[in-house]
Amino acid sequence: MVTRVPPEPFRIKMVEPVRVPDSDQRERALEAGHFNMFGLRGADVYIDLLTDSGTGAMSKQQWAAMMMGDEAYAGADSFFNLKKAVKEVLGFDHTIPTHQGRAAENVVFSALVKPGDVIPFNMPFDTTRGHVFNSGAVPAECVIDEAFDRANPHPFKGNIDIQKLDKALADNKGRVPFVMITITNNSGGGQPVSLKNLREASAVAKKHGVPLFLDAARMAENAWFIKNREEECRNMSVAEILKATMDTADAVTVSCKKDPLVNMGGLVACRTEEMYFKIVPKVILYEGFATYGGLAGRDLEALAVGLREMVDEQHLTHRIAQVRYLGELLEEGGVPCIQPIGGHAVFIDAGAFLPHIPQGLYPADVLSVEIYREGAVRGIGLGALAFEDVDEKTGERTFPKLELYRLAINRRTYTNSHMEYVAETIVNVFKRRESIRYGLELVYEPPVKGMKHFLAHLKPRDL
Ligand SMILES: *Cc1c(COP(=O)(O)O)cnc(C)c1O
């Protein structure tokens, strides 16, 4: 039985026309984009599920708030409105705006991380992983083993393994500037982290004298999952759970283009003045003065409203059900998806979808190409192309455990009929999967580690 999505808790006030490009146009677009989904133009895409980052629709309250934007370089009212919203919704005293999530990562990593350091994570997101390497540090991935088992229905597959974390902290004494937990775990399938797990991780970090950071792009979805899956939290509101989640952490970096419902924005928030003063000079260096961080006053206002809207339970219930609806339609058609269906996206197991394509020929990205070719739907491969590495000792390529293809659902943007079209398109590809007899190879690779999938030029190679 497929989930019944509750009716939309909004009505549509403005439309953005989209059209289906014909198959010639799609072929030309693939060639021009070097078979990389990041190389396609938006106008060549019908349903764009490349990312849920900055692609949602703002509310009329957010648009109205933008008119109240106070454009002062230092000390704008808009900054204080944002600071107040962060205090109210997340509980942190200190807020540093940035232009997006990776900018928040940049100021944190450049202020606190030095070469040779180790950062324990459940799993780092791709830009976060890029920043770890860019600082000369390495990530220590400590997610629970269940995260790598596609069919395992564990309710909190984003959890960090407390023993692995304890060991990483003990083995790297003096070299761990902070622990970072991603909620929900984007790279692992949009899977939530339980409040119990966050509390345990927080206690272990404290025992080792190391602060806990949350990469909190999808903190509201995570709180919704906690409410629905963690017995002790059933009677709490999502807003209360979110506060309790934040109470486990010393600081957060947030891509506000996700749950906080803005098209551009990010922030760092922390508890102590000491940490604030460590981080804030880097914002001035890279982003702008401490009270605007690369954003206009109007952006700060829209974000303050978005932070309050993101915990609306009708919004979250509708959103998460819509994502699940797409996942269930795909499963009904036989398409192997990561279980349970995540909060912001459906993750297809591309390795299982195209088992005859070796991981070194990027099956997740072949799947991206074929789904685009079939119906002008854009998702993104998150497999070897994004996460492969080279073993320093043997010089051999090492591959990630999961070869995934992600369909990220934009907030308040697409209807359920769009979801049905996407599912139909992908099921059609699934039916002809055995006739897909090629892989992709690199023609161009950028010189910066961790950036390959964004910028790669690829070309098909017959199996
Ligand atoms: C999107 C994202 C980021 C980076 O944020 P941007 O706003 O895209 O720069 C960091 N971490 C996670 C978990 C994300 O999903």
C-alpha cells in the first residue's frame, strides 16, 4: 500500500512554467553537459531533483519580511531579528550568518582545524568532506554498520556508533578539534539520528573534552523523525524536540537552503563567547562583516521567518509523506531504494539497479544519464564519482560502500503528479536496465580533491 499524502498545507500563488524537452534536445544537452548532471542547463530539465538546496518555494510571510530588510553593513536590525529567531528556535546565544552552508563550514574549519587533525563524523556530506581535506585533516567515519545495509529498516540509520566514536577520540588524542554529526545523514540516505544517540555522543565527546558540532541542514526533518520513531519523544512537539537536539551540541553549521526554507543563506551558531570570537574573524575575511556574512538584510529577514516555519508540523508531515510516496511508487515498480525512505530524498541503490556495470565505470552516473534521457528528470549520482579515493600505499582506486542515485525533493514546489511522472520515468528505465551496456569514464577531472563529481567531464564507454 502506497502512503496517502495529506493534502498540501498551502495553495499556489504563483507558477513557474516548466516544459518537457524533446529527445533531440535531451541528447544535445547531455553532450554539451559532458554527461554530468551538473553540466545541464535548467531549461533542459523538466523535473529537477538535483538538490533540495535553495530550490524550495518561500511563503508569503517570507516575501513580506524581505521588504523589511535593513541593509546596514554593521548592526542591521535584520541581523538582530535573525539572532532572535536562532535563540528562539535553536537556543544558541551567538549567531554568525554566512552566504550558505559550505561557507559556514569554511569559517569553522579554517578557524578550528589544522593539518594532521582528525574529525569524527557519522558521515560527512560531500562539501564538508571537501573542507576536511582542504584543512589538511581527515574524517573518521563512525556511522553505525546498519547504514551500509540497504534493506535494513533501522529507524535511525544516521546514528553514530558510540564505541567507534569513543575509539576515534581515544586513538587521536589532541588531534580532534571537534566531533561533527550530520542530521539527517544526507550521504547515507537522508537517515535520521535519534535524540538518545545524540545525547550519548555528546557525553562521549564531553568525556574527551572535545566539542560536538552538528551539521544541521535538515534538523527539522530529523526532529520530525524523532517524534514519529522515538518512543520517549512522541508527546513532544517538533519544536521542543529540535531544541532538545540542539541542547546536545556546542555549535552548529547550517545550510539554510535546506530545512530553513530560503533560497540562499547559511549560519554558524554557538553557545560560548570564546568559540564565537575564535570563528568570527574568519567570517569577516571570507564572507562579510559579522552581522551580515555575505547576505543582504532582506535575506536575513526571510531566514528568520523560515527558521520558525520549518518546524510547522503540517508542513513537515506533508513533505516527508511526499518523499515517501515517491519512494513507495518506485519500490512498487521494483526499483531498489534505501530503506527506510529518507527525509528529503529518495536514494536508489544504483549498484543493485545496474549490477552489470563495474563501480569504476560509475553506475550511479550512468543511471543519472539514463533517467534524464528517458524523461528529462534530473537526479544525481552519489557513488564512486563523488566518493572514490586512491589508496596511498597501493595506488589503487578505493570505492565507497554505497553506489547511490539521489532524487532530492524541493520543498513546497512539486505536486504529487510530478512525483508520479518521476516514478513512471524511472520504472521505465528499470524495465530496460539490462540493455544499458555502457559505463562512463573521466575525460576531465578538477585538481581539487573532493570536487570531482561537480566538475567532471565524462564520456560513455561500452562494457
Ligand atoms: C547542503 C549541505 C551542506 C552544504 O551547504 P550549501 O548550502 O550547499 O553550501 C552541508 N552539509 C549538508 C548535510 C548539506 O546537506
